[in-house]
Amino acid sequence: MYGVCGCCGALRPRYKRLVDNIFPEDPEDGLVKANMEKLTFYALSAPEKLDRIGAYLSERLSRDVTRHRYGYVCIAMEALDQLLMACHCQSINLFVESFLGMVRKLLEADKPNLQILGTNSFIKFANIEEDTASYHRSYDFFVSRFSEMCHSSYEDPDIRTKIRMAGIRGLQGVVRKTVNDELQANIWDPQHMDKIVPSLLFNLQDETVESQSPSPEAEKDKESPVELTERCFRELLGRAAYGNIKNAVKPVLMHLDNHSLWETKTFAVRCFKIIMYSIQSQHSHLVIQQLLGHLDANSKSSAKVRAGIVQVLSEAAVIEASGSVGPTVLEVFNTLLKQLRISVDYELTGAYDYGNIGTKIIKEHEERQLQESVIKTIGSFASTLPTYQRSEVMLFIMGKIPVPGIYPALGSANTGFEGSRMIQVMLLKSLLQVTVGFQTTNMLTALPSSFLDPLLSFTLMEDAEVRLLVLDILISLIDRHDNVLMFSSISIITDISVLKLKVDKCSRQDNLFMKKNAQRLFRHIYLVCNEENSTQRHFESLFSLLALLSIELATEEVVVDLIRLALALQDLAGEEALPVYNRCAIHALSAAYLNLICQLTTVPTFCQHVHEVIEARQKEIPYLLPEDVFVEKPRLPESLPKPEGDIVFLQSKIAETLGGSGYNTERLATPYIPQITDEDRLSKRKSIGDTISLQLEMDSRHSPEREQKTPTEQITFETLKQAIVDSVTMEEQERERRRLVVERFQTAPFEEIAAHCGARASLLQSKLNQIFEITIRPPPSPSGTLTAHGQSRSIPVYEMIFPDLCVY
């Protein structure tokens, strides 16, 4: 009976007959469309049969693959695709299982054409939105297989390219199918990302000859493998949520590490540009944080590797300019500054411990390149910050700069003083990068004393490079209208109108800033000019600083003080303590600045006097003008006597000319004398190991009641040693005293403690009463009466008797 039924086609189930009828006798004829329409209608009419149709088609496809009848395989897959597109019933899940089983069968085949056929069918399936959820479907095999296809090494380059492109499209389909379905396996898990991302990067990196010079057949395709990979990678990153950014970026970092791609920089920068432009802008800071963490993890890698990571950070910061660095702004700069310090240590020691491998030798020029790259990156990050955050970063960096003897050194024990000096230079360069483009309407809040005081103290260091950096920082902070470009060199400007300077009226906030800080600025400018190792670059920066103060922050009082400062510099240059070049340079600086300020004040008689002196110098002593001093080969005399007569600017003459225009004549006639403070002396440090001799004397102006000056005390090594010993003894005594006080309060009875505190309070009150008796003078009595002894008695206000006219 069963044999008879098996032989009779009419007794076979209808769905099997409909499936058999879609296959022609000759596979080259293709799918029988009329019968396919019947099968589709049957599947829609009887959806409960859909899973059986899929199982039967899967059975036929497996048999045809085994028998190498690839024509029928293509027909079966075409039929499956059409059924999948047409049917969205609740029974679709079982049919999909059969469909995915057939796709898996094709992907496991050795024939490239079958792999590509299965991939194309999967992509069509990935674009379908299913009406019902699936709780048990797994895509692990497809992730692994498509990733493997992305790394295909098939001999024929054309077929290899097709297989790789099929693998890329397959991964794209897996992502589309699973990324938005919470019931599916999480595609963002590390086990999947570690396969997907490296596969995409491998193809993004592998720019073969075909992609550079494509064949006519390849030109018909819309995309090359690299273009397709980039589009797929962008789509993947664009779908990443906040919690998935880390899992998506970490494989990129590992791929660049494993293939040594940081050193070339180009591909790494390209990858992270794609990442930064593809992810949601509010998630950008997460990428920055991962890069910073990776930089920390590679602290002992070669300088080229670290420089590559820093270069990527710099490019990423520029892209992120539209957003923000994130909630941990100072952590970003702290990491970069730490890398700067590490690089300085490596450069000075010449090697570092590389774990079990041993000691690795450092190439000095590579470390220098890394340091410049870190400084540039700090500037890139700072350019993305608003003004108030930049001010915080400036304060943060300032707190990191070591000052020998004042702030703790950041250099390691192996680098010593030279390490601290190099870190000073590097951090000041970083600070200069942060100040580039810094603009604020309120200088008083943007540059508080906690920032300005230590910055100005660096102008007194004997290191010429440090002083120059500080001057450049001050110029960058004060210049808010890009006027500094007009003063790149020192020269006698006959007509400043050609410079087209942008001059705004000094605001109230700027006026308050100058009232508070002007004298300190002027004093430090004067002291910088008094340094013997100043170069042409220093004097050019000083001229720019003076010019910017006159343009950006000038009030009438500031202008008067600046003129007094310029005349004081002229007097300083007249002394023979400095080298001839410095004296000529200071004379030239003073002449150039007075020529500028006289045109800014627009007082004709002032301008006339300045021009007369300049003309006299041009005829008699041109080496006191910028044109002869600030050139490649200065034309200087062997000796320079103190100038006198028509070749010097006269303070009395200038005070007379400006007095007629409303300026403070009395202040103009007073010579400018800088006040040398303890800060100025303490800022001087030749080296940590040298003997430090400090001249400690107090100016009589600080103690007017004393007619005799405090004698000078010489502090040498022995006195410092004795001071250290005394300080240790005093610390021990203080510690013992504190111990006794604590013990008394812990063990003594309450009455004794209360009596002790009461006695101290009574003593304090008696002292206060004595002070009040001395300081409070009796107010004039309305009656004019005196006491019996002829002295005024202190009468409280409420006891006074006032005349009637004064009371209401």
C-alpha cells in the first residue's frame, strides 16, 4: 500500500507537487514563473503549510548541492527569496529557519559562486521587517563566516574581490537584522565586534591594484571594496548607542596595535575620522577617553607609536569642535601633560625599562617629535573649549609647572634640574598653545592673580627660553584683535595709519585689570630688559607687548606710566653694567616704542620731539635705532658711552608737551623706579645644586618709621644647613607641645579645662580693652568742656549733649 502511494504522483501532498512544478526539465530555462505564482498563492492561502514548503525546498537544495546541480540550486534560492518577500504571516519563523539553513549550506560550500549566492539571499532577508519576533534565532555562524569571507585569499584576484565584497555585505546584513532587535543576540558584544570590526578594517586598509586601476567590469559596479567597507563601517558606527561605543572602538585600537599601523599615522587618522564623523556627536568624548586610555597603556611603547596616537587625538579634537570634550576636561589635559613629562624623562635618561624584555634605547629626535605633537594636540583640544573652561585649563597647567625652590619639581630623580627645566619649557609651550585665540571681554576674571602672579615670576628666571615663552603668552592673552601681526619686527614707523590697527575704547573691566596689575607688568618688563642673555627675539616680543598694552588696555594713566617706563629703559641702557648689544637694543626698543605711542596720543609737540631725537640719532649714532641693531649682523660700536644732548628723549620736555593736552604733568615728571620685591629675588634660581645667596634687605619706603636700613644678611650653605637643623628641632618641639595639649584635654577634668579656657578668654579681653583705650580717641565734645586734669574724656555718643539745631 505504501509503495503504491509513493509511486503515484497524484497522491503526493499538494505543496510538494507545487514545489516540484517550479523546477523546469532544463535548469537553464530558469524558474517556471506561472507555477511559482501558484506556489506563492498556495503559501498565502495556507500559511500553516509554509514551514513544510521551506523544509521541502531545503531538502531539494541540499540534494542538488551534493549532486553539483547548481542550476537547480539557483532556482531553489530564487523561489525561497520570492516566498520570503511575499509571506509575513505568523508562521514565518519556521520558514525562516529552513531558509537560514539553506543559506548556511551555501556559505559552507567550496564554490565561490554558491557563497555569493547565499550571501545575496541573506542580504534580501536582512532587509525584510518581520511581523513576529523570534526568540531562538542565532546569527553567530553568519558573523564568523562573513568575517572569514572578508579575509578571503582566493588565487584569482577578481573572484577574491567578489568574495570579500560578499562578506562585507553579509556583515552589513547581520548588523541591520540584529542591531534594532532586542530579542536577538547582542551584536555589540565583544565576541562579535572582535570579528566584525577587524574584518572591515582589513578591507579598508587593503587598497589593492584593482581598486586603484579598476577593470571595465569593475567600473560597472557602483562601489569598490574600499568604498563599500567604509560605507558599512559608517553605518555600523552610526547605529552605536552610548553603551556600545567602547565595544566598537576597542577592536579598532587592537587592530592598529597588532598590525603596527600607529607609526604610519595615515590609516589610523583615517579610521578615527570615519569614527568621529559617523557616531552621534554627543558620544564623541567617549572616543577621546578611549584614545587617552590607550595612550596611557602604551606609555612604554616606542615614540613613533605614541606620536601616532597623539596625532589621532589631535585630529579627533578638531572634528569634535562642534561638541565638547566631555565632562572630564581636566583629565584630558592631565593625561597629555603626563605623557609630556614621561617623554622628557625618556629623552634625558636615554632608555627605559621594558619589563621582561630589558632596557630599550630611546631615540632623542623621536621623543622631540612626540613632544611637539603632544603640545599641538593640547592646543587642538583647547581650541574647542569656551573661554571659561580655557581659563580653568590655563590655571591647571600653571599649577603643573615646576619652579625650583618654590614649586615641587616634576622631573624624576634621574633627570634632576635639567628635567625640571625641560618640563618648564614644555608646559609653557603647552600653555602658549592654549592661549592662542583666547579672547575675553573681562580680563580681570579671565586672568586672576592665581594665574598671573606665577606667570610673571617666570619672567625673572635666568633661562632665556623660559622668559621668551612667558612674553609670548602675555602677548597672546592681551592681543584680542590680532594686532600683534603688525608688530612682528621692531622698526621706526613713520605713519601708523598704514597698519590699520583695531583700537577699541578701554572697557571698565579692562580699566580695573590695569589698575590692579599694571605696575607688576611694567616692573617685570623693566627687569626682563635688564637680563644680559636677552636676544633679538626677546626685544621684539617686548616691543609687541608694549604696543599691545598701548592699544588694547590703554587709559590716560596707563599711557603716562608706559611713557615713564620707556624713559626708564633709556636710563637703564645708559648704564655700563649691560653688554653693548643689550644697551643698544634697549635704546632702539625705547625709541621705537616712543615713536609709536606719540602717534597714538596724537599730540603734535610730543611727536615733534620724538622725531627730532630719531633724526638726530640717524645722523650721529644710527646704532641706537632698530634698523642697525635688529638685523642679522648688527652694526655696533666697540664701546658705548652714555648718550647725552639731542640724541636722548628728555623727560622734562615730554612732560611739558603732554601737560598742555591734559595729561598728569606731575606724574610724567616723576622718573619710573621699579620696586624690587621678595618675589623678584626668590624667582631667581641658577640651579638646585649651587649655593644660593640671597640679599635680604628692606627698602626704606616699606618702613618709613625706620631711618636705618636693615643690615644685609648673607645666607650661605652653612646657614641654610643650620636653618634646616633648627627647623627639625622646632618641629619636634611643636609636635611634643601638641601631644601634651591633646593629652590634657583627654585626661584632665572638665572644671580644669573650663578654668583654663576662661583664663585665656579673660586675657584676650583685657588685651582688647587696652587696644581700644589706645586707638579710640575721644570725639569733640559739643560743649567744649575738658576734664579736671585738662584732658578730654571719652564720652559715648548716646551721652553727648547736642545743640537743638543739630537734633531732629
